[in-house]
Amino acid sequence: MAGRAASKVLSGARVVLPTGTVENGRVIIEGTRIAGAAPADTPALDLSGHWIVPGFVDMHVHGGGGASFTSGTAEDVLKGVQTHREHGTTTIAASTVTGEMDALTRQAALLSELVQQGDLAGIHFEGPFISPCRKGAHSVDLLRDPEPAEVRKLIDAAHGTAKMVTLATELPGGIDSVRLLAEHGVIAAIGHTDATYEQTVEAIDAGATVATHLYNAMPALGHRTPGPIAALLEDERVTVELINDGTHLHPAALELAYHRAGSARVAFITDAMDAAGFGDGTYLLGPLEVEVRDGVARLAEGGSIAGSTLTLDTAFKRAVTLDRLPVEDVVRSVSANPARLLGVDDRVGSLEPGKDADLVVLDADFTLKGVMRKGAWVIEP
């Protein structure tokens, strides 16, 4: 009979649990899982002066480490995944960008295999069903209306691994596609949209539940024409994505969203492209050339922001140290909430017995010092 898996005990840290922070806490790992007990003689790793938080979950990320999730090979995708793991993101849904439908369906098939292998948590299709008026870093020549038959092609190509589709719901077919996605258990996310307040309310009532990178690629909040931002913030059924990199959002805009939606309805994302964890230079985002300078990615033609070079450890530290958000709230936004939306919160997103031993060790200044995924150290503290 096989013996029990070797136990690991992490002690002395502040441990953030769903019920709050435990001072001088202990996390016990047995094999790949968090356990409730360990033999008395199990040696402990002393992490006094540190924090232990759940592994981060990124539901909107396009690449990293010089590799693209949209056009890369399986090896490229895994390189990007590893880059983000080294920054604390232990669970990733791979995001695509607008492309030819044939290319997107082929990439969906490749990504779905990596989901089946456990390397990814699912696929997010950002485009091509978005507004030409709010296209951002998407090729206008490849955009199309969100007709349900076209949306269904992408869902089918993902072989059950599609988790989210971003679409401009005011376009022809948009509301019917929202209903289609809801029926198939896929998140309908409102984004890259030119919708009015009233059109956004209609889409939420039809089943849309996520705001893709709130504020960005949508009409600004107005006092007479509130647009989609007000509708998305006020509805308890909607979770809003925020890119907390200091470029996409002014701190006051982030604070407004957090104050209105609350920590239970905010998901921090990176929207990262290939340059995350890799450096400045020239890259491709789909078919478009992107120049990254001083860590900011912009289209070579036109200068629109083209995703980010953010990693979630940076977003976490910024939220706590600069935005002054409570650690427990940030943990919900960077781990628990995206895990719930992706439907993997039975395994990840919080430190609880029976869940995967995915965790991040931070020092007193909230700088990343260690990452564990499924009981194995990615970075040992």
C-alpha cells in the first residue's frame, strides 16, 4: 500500500483565509492539496514577517514572456503561462484577440488541449465581435457582428473549454448571442462597446455578467448620458474587470469602481500581452504591431494602448500600498472572484482544506517572495 504524500508546513506568516487574516498562521500541504493536519514531527518552514495569500487567478491575459496566446504554439503558450506563474498567477484563462475566424478556431483547438492537460483554466475570446468605434488594439478589418451562428463557431471550436466571450452587445445579434452564451454556461462580457446606458441594461438582463476592463474601450461616464459604465457598476449581477497598472486607470477611477461595486464584484486582471515579464521592444498583437516603451504597450500606428505588461503581483502590491485597499479585499479581487467566475473555485481561489495547494508568499512590503502551485514550489521563498 502506498504511503501518504510527504507533508509541508508553512508557519509564522499572516495567512489570508476566506474568513479573514490569521496572525502567526500555519498552512499544511499534503501532496498537491491543502490539508487540515500534519504529523507532529513535520518540520515547518518559518515564514514569520510574511504574508501567505491564495495563488492569483487571471481571467484576462493574452501572453507573456515574449509569447502569445493568440498565435503561439503550445510551447509558446506554456512559456507565457510559466512567466505569469513566476509572478504568482497559478491559474490562467488564455485570452485571444481579433483575428480571422479560421485562425481563431484553430487556436481554440490548441488552447483547449492545454486546458484538458491542466495548464490553462479555459479560453476567453476577446473579439472579433466588438465595436469598430471602440476597437482599441484590434484590427478593424477583421471585426464582425456578434451573430449567434458565428459566436457558436468559437464555442464549438473550444470543445467545452470556452469560459468567456467579450462582445459589443449593441451590435446586430448581440443580445441573442448573450442568451446563447448564457445557455452554454459561457460568460458574456460587455466590452469594446459603444452601447448606451439603456442598451447595457438590456444586455445585463439578457445574461451578461462581466465588464471587460471597465472604463477602457467604452464611452466615458457622463452626467446626462451615463453610458455603459454606470449600468455595469450599479448592477449586482455584474463583476467588473480592472487593470491596476497605473496606465489604464487613474487611481480615483479605480477607487470609484471599488467603492460602488465592492470587493465582491471586482476582478483584477492584467490584460497582459507578450511583453509582460520580457521587456520593451516591438511585438505583434494579433496582426497589429505594438511598441512597448517604459513598460507601456501602444499600437505602432495610432498610439492606442495595446494591452499591458502587467503581472498580478504588481497589481496586488499597488492595490495595497498605493490604493490603500484592505489586503483581504484585494485577495478576493485577485483570486476568489475570478476563480468563481471561471467556475474553478472548488479547487482554487482560497486557502481551504481540500483545495489545490496554490499560494503566494509576500514579504512585509508585499513584494513576491515565493509561489507554490499544486504543492510544488515555482519559486521557493
